Amino acid sequence: MIIRTKAFPRAALIGNPSDGYHGKTIAFVFDNYCAEAEVYETPELELKRSRRDSNVFASLEELTEDISQYGYYGGIRLIKAALKKFNEYCQVNGFKLPPRNFTIRYASDIPNRLGLAGSSAIITAAMRAVFQFYGLKIDAAHLANLVLATERDELGIPAGLQDRVAQAYNYPVFMDFDADYMAKHGIGKYEPIDIPEQLKLYVAFRTDLAEGSEILHSRLRDDYNEGVPKVRQAMQEWASLTEQVRDALAVGELSRLPALLNRNFDLRCEVCAGAVSRKNRNMVEVARSCGASAKFTGSGGAIIGTYEDEEMFAKLQAEFAKHSIDIIKPSIVRIPNE
């Protein structure tokens, strides 16, 4: 039997990057793209390489382009780390695995290194596949913890829980990462919420820019740990923005959202100015010049915002095309933990 699982890219609607700093965020996943894992029983344990793990190139130019898109290490490291962390999870929780081996392969068409959580999507899909292969269950909140531990502890990727929670729940989620609650329960407060279909959202991303999230988080983490006042105050404001968006969604006051989303990005520029590149800032400026709201979906490379009507969306398409930027209407996933 072949087991096939999926995980999807994440878009942070509001509150990021406070998720790694005991803040509050709202995020969802969308199925315009996906990462897939495939597992089937075999005599030996084997990890199949994907396109991003290739070591054969037609030219130096192709090699350089591959590195700019996928980095130096490809995706096999993600699968290896996921399997190691899965095995450790089973040992700690007393799950004795039967002596069965498998082959695992993965594929992903999620635009890479652009703030859409493509790496954690690969790990999430792989985790779902091996849990299913061994007939084990894990709830969404603890799956998110396990995926984060894979990236942070095994791979040294600085990150927060937001991406993994959205991908584990497969539903829009309001997340509260209160420090005391997390210390007591080991998870955050997660509340699935509705994002009405009449809310006109777009996601746009550069086709000529790839930048890992560690560039932002390493700088922000240092300032946060040192207690820099403007950074601590920013975390509180991002949490407040998230609460305001949640409340506006609950009562259908969608006209409040554009200003709140814009403030999320402007606040980032105030406290992380050196970590916002010219091309990233340009995406936001182009969107706002068309009348749309705009903020990062993650740590850079992609933005999310609202638009008023199809005329404005067409204008966004035309203007973005001049700057090597693609735009989509995200198809929000609303299928809990599958």
C-alpha cells in the first residue's frame, strides 16, 4: 500500500513575526501549491531524492540558479531530520515500532525560500506519512511542536510555531503564544476561526528573490533577548493587531482589515529596518500604489493583502508583472488535520 500525504504553504494574515516571541498571530494555509510525501513498504529504509537534491547540472549557470532557489542542502536533510525526530518521539512516548522499513519520497511546488513555509510543509507531509505508515495518531498541536523541533533542534533553523500550527490544523487559526500557558501546557492557545470568502485576499511573491527566514529572525532574536524597548513594545502591538483582526472577522467588519495589515508591515520596518530588503519593500510599495493593503506573509519574499474588486486585482497583476512578481488568489484550506 502506498501512503500519500500533503501539506500546504502558509500565509500569515496578521501578527507575524511575534509568534516566536510569545505574541499572537492569525495564519492559514492555501492549496494553490503543496508539498507531498509518499511512503511504501520496502526491505530497506530508503530516502528518494527530489529535483531540489540534484547534483547534475547542464552548466555553472544552472547550478547557480539551483543554489539560489534551494540553497546548498536540498530537501533530503528535511526528510532525514523528520525521520530522526519521529523515531525519538516514539521512543519518548513508549511507542514500539514494528520491524518494517519503507521508502519515502517527496515533491513540492511551493515557491521556495520566499516566506511561504515551504520547508516546514515538506516536514509536515513527511511526518503525516510516517505516522500513518505505523498506524499512530498525533493531534495537530503536538504535530506542530514536533515539526518545529525538527527544524529548530535538528537543523538549526530559527523559527516560531505559527507556520507549523497552520499546516498541522489545515484551518485558519488564531494563535496565542502566551509564555505562562505554554510553559504549563507545552502548546499555545489555538482557536480555529473563519475567514469569510467575501474577504478579497491576494498573495504575491517575487520570482527573482530567495531569502531564508533566518536573516530576519537572527537579528530580531538578539534585540528581543537583550530587552530592546522598541522590540518588546512591537511584540505587544503585533498581538493587539491580531486581536483586532480576529474581532473584525467575527463581526464581519472587513473594512477594518486593510489598515491593520498595513500597520503590521509598517511596524516591522520601524523595528527591523535593516532586515527589510529593497526588493521586499518594493513589493509592498507597488501593491499600495494600486490601492491594495500589503504585508509580508512570513519573513520576506512574499506578501499578502486585501484588494477591493476585480479591477484592482487586474491592476495589481499588471503592475507586479513589471517587477518580476507573481500574484494569486489563495484558496484557503478548511479541512482539519488531514
